[in-house]
Amino acid sequence: MKKNQKGFSLIELLIVVAIILIIAAIAIPNLLRSRMAANEASAVGSLRTINTACVTYSTTYPTVGYPASLTNIGPASSATSTSADLVDSVLAAGTKSGYTFTFTQNTSNTPSVGYTVTADPSSRGTTGQRGFFTDQSGVIRANSTATASSSDSPLQ
């Protein structure tokens, strides 16, 4: 009696699985690097947005100067010096795209004449590699091993 076989043998299936695993082993590290690069680009864009919002804030409220915190430039139903509605709620909360943003007002004088913002990866090496820094000068600086500061090199 003749047997009609339909389907694949175990060896054929194992070969296909092995090929898929090899392709995945090549693709996954590239995907992770791409995600880190995207998060870093998002952090730099967010710092530019914060700089622009701070300049707009200080121009709109000259007696206050620069904002005291990210929440001061955050969303509001009607813009005031405590909620100027210049950035979205995600950025005003201080965490976006795998980065944590820390806003510090440099002086307690009124009007405020300076601020600093740092953006650090939530998990260095996973969500991003570089930390970023900016201040009222608008120059964004980067450090690939630690929290960035005013002494680090500016972005090119």
C-alpha cells in the first residue's frame, strides 16, 4: 500500500525555525539601537520646545521672568503665569519617550533670569545612551556617560 504524505517533515520545520531565529538575532539589536536613537532625537526636540516655551513665557510675563517649573509652561484652559499652556501635558509632567526632564530655576529673584533643564534616559543603555543639558542660552549639550552639564560639549 502506498502512503500519500502531505505537510512538512520535522527536519524541514526545524530548518525554517532556525532561519527565522537567525534573522531575529540580526534584527533585534538594530531595532533597539534605532529605538534609542529615536528617543534621543525626541529628547533633543523636547529640549528645544522647552527653550522656546521659556522664552515665550518670559516675554509674555516679564515681571515673572523665566518659569519656576515645567508645570508653569504646561497646559491650561486659560493661560496664566502659573499655567501658560505652552507645552503638552506629557512634557510638562517631566517624562517623555524614555527620558526624564528636570527643570531648575537658577535664581529665586523676581523676575527670574535663568533656568537649567537636564534630560536623562530613564534607563541608560536601554531607553537612551546620552544625557542632555540646556539653559537660557539655548545651547543643548550632551554627555554619553553621565548627567550632562554646562561644561559638556554642545551638540553638532
